[in-house]
Amino acid sequence: MVVVAFVSFSLFNFVGFRNYERLLDNSKFWYAFGRTIIFLTIALNLELLLGLGIALLINKITWGQRTLRTIMMFPMMFSPILVGFQWKYVFNDNIGLLKAVGGHEYDYQIASEMRLFCKENNVTLWLNAHAVTEALRRKHPSGHEFEGLPQPCGMADTEGGGKWGNRADDVISIHRYTQHPTRWMVSDIHVVKVKETETGGRPTGIDTPISLRMQAGNVAFTVAGKDVIDHSKVATMKVPNINPKLAF
């Protein structure tokens, strides 16, 4: 907060006390400041007088004094309890206000709407999903070729579970052993699900993914030792002029 007070809105330009100068010259600030002072003065004094008066009255009562003190304490006692019940209601699986946001029903609804959108508009939609923490912690067992390294993620390892894969026509998992001494530059594509198999497509084996090896400079890949890019055509491609002011 101290740093923000002395810089511009972009947070990179130091402006000194200019923000304070503009604040002190603003009539709306002084109007709000005055109303705040008046509110605090009246509210604090009234609360003090009312609290002191009620305390003196209760202190003079000889019968039922403890009961009255308990009743006076009810608002303070019930506030956290009521707040707890409110949040319990909000997150209730059946009637909660957040049932339709982030729940299983919401995920299924969105996935179904995506399928309908693609079907009605004859388009393909790819959804990028992250894996859950438990899946990221799974490692290959002892004796495996990649022993001790994280395992590739499956269809049910995404956040939200397998419902996304169940609604999808195709599911692929991209995995790379970044800590492997020789395969750190290889990206393995695991085809987990293929819905339409009439054309010959099928999922890949667990230990036989499609491996893409990065070439020098990370500008291309090779598959099974073959360069997938026709460099003779790349050399003749015309690259449009780019305005250097728009480049970033």
C-alpha cells in the first residue's frame, strides 16, 4: 500500500506526492471525510451512552439479573453460529446457492452445452484441462523404465473428474518427463479416448504414446525420427510485414 500511494495507476511511474495533492484538492473527498467524522461522532457517543445506560439499569435489578445479562449477550453469541449455518446452506449439495456453480450438475450442464454448440455449428472445440494434485504426485513404480518420474495423466485425472472425458469425443494427454536426463525434450501424446473408430483411429497403448522430439531451437518436432515440416516450402513462404510498434 505504501508503494502504491507514490506511483501512478500503471504502478511503474513514480509520482511522489501527486496522488495526495489530487486527493486534497478534491471537493468530494472533503465532503465524504466530513460526513464520516459526523457519523463517527454521533454513532460512537450514542453507542457509549446507550450501553452505559443499559448496564446501569441491569445492575440495579435484583431479580433475574443473570437471565437479562444472558439475553443481552445473545446477539454476540448467535452471530458466528448463524453465519456458520448460512455458509452451510450456501454449500449444501442439494439446495445450496452454489449448487449450480462448480458442482457436478454444473459441469455436466456446461459439457453438454459445449457438445450441442459443436454439433449445431459444425465446429470442433478443444478444452484444456489441468490435472488434480493427486494425479501429479503419482510416480512410475520400481522397475519401470521411468521409475520415480511422474506418470502420464488419465481421463479421470482432470479437475472435475471423468465427466469431462465422458462428454468428449476424443481425449488426449500430453506428458513430458522434464526431469529425465535424455527425454526431457520429448513430448508424449497419449490418445486416451477416440469415439469414432470407423476410420481406423484408436487410443494409444499405455507405454506406446506418440512421441514428439523437439529440434534445436524448439522450432519444430520430429516424429519417429522424421521431420514433420517440409522445409523446402517453409523457405519459400512469404511472411507479412509486421509493424514493430505492434510487436510484443
